[in-house]
Amino acid sequence: MQPPRPSVEIAEDLDGSTTQRMSSHDPEKMQSSAGTSQKFCEQIPHEMLEELAPNGEGDYICEKVDNMTEEEAIAIVQESVRFHADDWNFPAEMRERMKRLLQGPKAYGDFYDRDLRIDATLMRHSSPYPGVRAVQELKDDPTVPIETIRAYFLGVAWAVIGTFMSTFFNSRFPSIGLSGSVIQILLFPCAKFLEWVLPDWGITVFGVRHSLNPGPWTFKEQMFSTICYNIAIYTTNSYGMILVQRLDVYYGLTFVNFGYQLMLTLFVQLMGMGFAGYLRRFSVYPVKALWPTILPTIAMNRALTRPEPKENIYGWTISRYRFFYICTLTMAIYYWFPGYLFTALSTFNWMTWIAPNSVVLSLLTGSITGLGLFNPITTFDWNVATSSYAALSQPFFATCTMYFGGILGGLIILGIYYKNMNYTAFLPINSSSAFANDGTPYQVQKVVVNNQLDPTKYQNYSPPFYSAGYILTVGANFCFYPVYFFYIMVNQWKTIGQAYVDFYHGLRHGKGNYENAMDIHSRLMAQYPEVPDWWFLIILVGAIVVSVIFLKIYPLDTPIWLVFLVIGINLVFAVPLSFLSATTGTNLGLGALIQVITGFLLPGNTNAFLFAQTLGSWALAGYGDNMVQDLKMGHYVRIPPRAVFRSQIGTIIITVFVAVGTQDFIMTNVKGLCTPNQPSRFTCANDGNPLYASSLMWGLLGSDRMFNSLYPLFKWCFLIGTCIALAFLFGQTYGPRYLPSVQDQLRQRLSRRTFSMLDRTLFPFVASLLWLNPILVIQGVQHWAPSNMSYKTPGFILSYVFMYWMPRHRLAWWEKYNYVLSAALTAGVAVSGLIIFFAVGYNPKKLEWWGNTVSGAGVDGRGTGILKIPKDRGYFGPEKGTFP
């Protein structure tokens, strides 16, 4: 927000009327006005007010600005500068402006009084984050209907549909799903229909009347139904374990039946919900816990249920609602081309078409088994373009850092591959599958007897071998844990440490989560009763009891103490991981850490490995994180915490049955499921294959064999990650203090030419490291196999346009349409993808022509290595009988 030039302009207010508003084109009149009437809001031009109050709350903001004293404003700004000093998402321009404001009116210049009060008002009565301002409500009416019969009915009904969708397409790569922002659009016309047809019949319970039709469909009802839905779409958390255990292409265990699936899915979901009660102190109540990925859902909710002022934004006058449906319909029609009619538009590996049989060209630019490097245009498929990054909601700094981390990862993969480390040059360069030493997919049935490794069969067959891309993914995962743990716990200790204190006082003394809250959202939520911690604790204990019974009933050979070990690991490591998700929009589990520990403690036990992975990586850190995300959504839109709790527990129990039934349908009816050439892309490249590969690596062979014999470099990755974290913490702590003096000394000692060269090259690079987030770099490095740069480049381009350029040059347009556009295109893909599958994919109707075969016709589609398997032996690697 740059101070505008002085003038007097005629501006159109939000209600369409015109008023004379003094902007900054006449400093003398400005200062005179400020000194006599103290109407600081009159100094705010219309465009600036639109940015400060994008949802029509301009009068509220103006009132707070005009009524704030200078002393109060200074105190708020001082506290905010201190509190947000380590906030990655805090606008840099605003931070610098606030620092200049604290230097006083002479140092700041014109409009000191106005800008001081604006920034203080944003901090105390609004939000400093433009994305939050675009969706927030600054006033609350607790009498608005929320938990109505129709809201529950629609929320649960769509949750059933959404569970079916997410489970059905989970094994497709890339998967297709209906996000909460999409469901809102489909839910809204259903709600308006019920509003029209249902009678006002009801009953009174404890003095509260519950009617079938309490009146017009409200903002909070819409949001409540969406939260009911949101929690349901994560019932696929246990599906990977079931898939790997049950399918013949993996382990083919016959005891995995409907009862097994139901019991596993139920306690996994409930345990995650119980764990959410612990995580909410760290990832819901702190104002820094922004959760950028939920903002599109809230934005679409506003577009549907709130009347919009008629306004012209850079020539755009269309309403959000109409804009959504036009974009959704357009995408639903268009997706038939990349989804079925012309699939080369989806996998647009056009550079490999030049020389389809060139191995080098395929490795570097290929989109299927290659790295996708050097290809600037990789897809015309929205689903592919947004599969790696939430390009229209995730902060650009996060996307940019991860993207360049991905490029670094690609270069490391090339080094591994061309050095033939661990025989990777005999395999595809980037695959999530496990291979035998003859280059074929690994068949675990050849080395397992009674779910245990048979050493004789193992020596007569092969150890599992992995691609260079997968080796990097695993190694970078091990680097990630010490980096994220140390960096976040040190860098964000002020926030996390206070949350630990509040958590203790909440358990010991019943302290509320909203006491002494600075932000407007927590203050408004303080009027609603909180969910006691013991409610979540009861659910967690109940889920633990069911998990113990589960281990006793089924022949998994898994000790009960593993349940408590996994919970203990999550109590320590899930907090910084959840905070990372809340601040950057990224979402990772504790899978790699859990698998190493399980592999050391229970080597050769694949079922114990899969159980620990499902419970430790997804149920607690992963699913608990998703539930915390919904709690934050309710926090933003003022849904009472207990209402969110009731909706979550009820929806979970219902949708578990839907999820398990859909799993059964998929595993018995989709032909060729989890095979590389499945016609509808149900290849399991992102669920079954990597989990199966990990179970072989760490479950069957064990961590000791992997670390000390097969892949000894892995054990050093934890140390490398620790060193990276300490280096960044040291540099970012002491760099700003000593770097300027070092530069001054070098300026005096070096020649002008030499210093000028360093000033253009080395110094900017070192300065960039002072704000670079190493966690995001490592995340970018490890996000390979099966993904590659062809899935990342389009997301990076979209993020630059919509999350960097647009907010800086077209902020008003961005605040109104950005999140709506994201939801609309995703909805179009989901609807079209479902129609395509049941129309031409369920009983496959192949459309054979050049546009559907060219992408996989060359080396990129076949996935071959640069080295040939020796013909004399018929396999690569160590001699049989000498395998480690």
C-alpha cells in the first residue's frame, strides 16, 4: 500500500453513490483536514479502501480508523512488528512501512497519521493478510441459523458423494476430486431448492425450535454443510494399506475382507480426530496459522450467499456466481479433449516427439518416465497443472521456493543416474515402482512365506531395486525431518512455545483458547463455548482400544506397543509439521520417519510396517491436520466449535461405510487396477506403488539392511538435514547483524572492480539465503517419483501470474475473482472426469489415433534405462546367492 499522490477526487462508494473524497493529491488541504476534523478516512482514496475492505465493510474500517488515537495506534504497531517479525506470510511492504511509522512523523513524511491508523486498524480490527481480507467477516450475528436439519442433510448427502469420488479416483494418477470449494457450488442450488419446497415444520428441543425450513439459506449454513463434507473426503487414508495387502499384484492377503477394511478405516479416522484436539492449539488459534488453501472455499461461499455491490473492476462487472458457472461449464466441456479425445494435450511431452527413440531427450524432457526438464509448456490440462501446487491459493514464495528446489532435485537425479549409483542406469530414471534385477516389476510373492522373508527364495530371486528419482525422494525425505523440526521449533518458538503453555493451562486450569487474543477472529469466536479437551481425549482413547482389538483379531503379527510408539512420535513431530501446513499450504506426513523406525524394530514384518505407516503418517499427523484445517475454517466464518465437532464425528461414522463399499467396488470391478497400462489411468502410481515399494524396502528387508548394505547413503541423510537446519538458523540469526560490516570491510580492502563484481553476484546470493526457507527447498527436492517437472512448471507459471503479479497490479480483481476461478476450473474437471469414466472408461472404449498415442509411443512411454541388461546373465547387480 503505497501512499497516493495528493489530489481531490470524486470517488464512487461501495453503495454506488458518489462523494468527494480527499486523496493525496493536495498535501496542504490534507494536513489541514487531518488537523481539524480528524476524519482520516477522508484521506483514503476509493481504490485503497477497496483493498482494505474488499467485502463492503468500508464504513466499519473508516469508523475504526477515525476513532483510533495516536497512542493506541503506536502501541498496536509496536506490538505487531515484534509479534510478526518471524511471520513468513506477513506482507513485506507493510512490515517496512510499519517500521518507518515507528520512527515518527518527520522520518515518515506525509500521511503519517492516516497510515499509522490504517495499519493499526488492520492489525486489531481486520487482517494484515490480503487473502484473509478477501474472505473475512468483521462482524458476527450469533442468532443466524447454523445446525439446521437441512444443513445436516445436505452436508452428509454430499459427504457421501464426495467420499465415493475421492475413494473412487484415489488410485488414478493424477487423481480427481471434489474440493470443498467445488462442493459449495453444487450444494448451493440444492439448498435453495429445499428453501423453496420445504414447509416450516419443526419441533422444539430444550427451548430451541428446529425447523425443516427456518427461512432463507444462510452463509453459515452453507459453510457448515461444506465443513461436514470436507472431513469426509479424507476417508481414503487407510485405502493404501488395504490396496497393497489385498490385491494380487502386491501381497494378495486373503484375510483382508469387508470387516477388516471397516474396522481399520473407522479407528484410523477417529484417532485422527482425537489427535486434532491436541494440534488445534498450535494450528488454529495463532493468527500466523493462516491456512491459505482454505481461503478459496470461503471466498466461494461469500460469492454464493452474499449480495454483491455492482462495481466495475478494471472493466469486469460480472458477478462471482455467474463467473463461476461460466468457467465451470467451459472447463467441463474442454476437459473432454485432454481427458479423452486428445490426451496428448494432458501429457504434452512435445519435445520427445522430435526424436521418440532418443533416450537422452526422453530422460531430460519426458513427462511419463523422464524428468520434464527444459520443457516450458508441459500440459494443457488444469488437473495436471495444479497437481503439484495449489497454484491459485498457495503463497507464491512457497511455490517458487519448492519449484527451484525441484530443479535442484532433478539435477541430483541426473548425477545419481549417470554415475549408475545402485544400478539405477538399468532402470527408468523416475519411477515409484520397485524392480527386480531383470528390470521387471518386483514380485514379492517370490520371496515371502507366511508374510515373512524367505532368505533362500530371496537369494534365488532378487533384491528390490529403485529408480534414481525414488532414491532421491527417500533420501530427501530423511533430510526433511531434522530440517523442518529444528528450523520451525527454533524459528517459530515464540508462537509454538506459547501454544504449549496454553495447552498445559487448558488441561490444568481450563484456560480458554481465546483469552488475551489480539486478532479480530479470536475475539469474535470467544462468545461461543469451546470443545473441552477431554472430548477429544475420549475419542482418542476409544480409537486406541479399537486398534488394539484389531491387532488381536487379525493375523498381522504386529505388537500392541507399536500403537503407543507411533502416538509418541506424533506428539513430538506433528506440531511443527502442522504449523508448516498452516503457514505455507503444504501438507506432508511422517511416513519416512515412521518407516525407518519400524524397519529397525520389526524387520521383515511388512504388515507391521503398513500398519505403522497408516496410523503414524496419515491417521495422526495427516488426518488430524485435515481436521484442524476445518476447525480453522469454522474459526474464520464464526461456526461454533462444538457445532464443527458434532458435524465431524457424525459424518465420519457415516462415510466410513461409503468409503469401504467403494473400495470393494474398485478392487473387484476395475480391470487392470494398479497395472502400468490401465486404460483409465488407475495405475496406483501415487498410492499403491510407492507404498508397496516402501514396504519392500523398509518392511520386508528392514532398515538395517537398507542403511548398511543396499543404500548406505540413506543413513547420512539425517545428519545432512541437521547440518542444513543449523546452517540456515545460524546464518539467518547472525547474518543480518554482521553482513553489513563485512561488506564495508571488503569495500575498503578490495578494488572497486572486484567489489562491484561481488556486489552483483555473491552478495545478492548470500542476502537471499537470509530469507530463504530451507524446509520448502527440501520439499521441492524430494517431490519426485512419480511426479516430475512437467507437473510443476505449469503450476509455477500459474502461481506467478495469480499469486504474485495479480495481487500487486490488480489486487481488487484478484480479491474478487481469483479463488472463484480456482474453484470453478476444479469443479469442471471433476464433473467432466466422472462423466468420462462412466461413459467411456468403465467399459473402456479406446480412441486410437495419433493424438492419443504419440505421448507414450517413444522411450518416454516405455521407460527404459540407458544401460542394457547383460545378456549372458540376464540380470544386473550382484551375483545370485550373494545378495545383501
